Amino acid sequence: MNRLAYGGARVVTRRGEEWFVREIPAHRAEKSYRCPGCGADVPPGQAHLVVWSAQHLFGDEAALRERRHWHAHCWRMP
């Protein structure tokens, strides 16, 4: 998959692994998600991050299927 397909995501290294991270501004946050960091809802209208593996064992499509929506502060916690 080419870089443009990642929708402006940047590569971030966290705990020795590479992740694609894309910021979702509040005006584009249209659905509710469950944050894997804290287990609380990320409600519509709240800015947040979409994160998926940059090194998924089963490739890019599998990584995209497993992407998760995080509160920005939860993702940044150690």
C-alpha cells in the first residue's frame, strides 16, 4: 500500500514497535469508539487518534482491519 493510502498518518515508534498514527479532528469524529487504553468511549465530536501496526505479520490490510481509535492522552501514556 502506498503512503498516500494511509491518509496522512505518521509513523511512531512506541515500545520498540512501529505504528501508523493519524489524528482525527473533532469535526471529523462522527462515530463512537471504545479506547483500548482506558476502556472508555471516544464519543462523536471528540478529537482522537487512529492507530494501526506498521509492521503487521499479515500485511497492511490486516493491520488496517485491526486499527483502533484512542484518546490522545491514553496513547501518549507510557
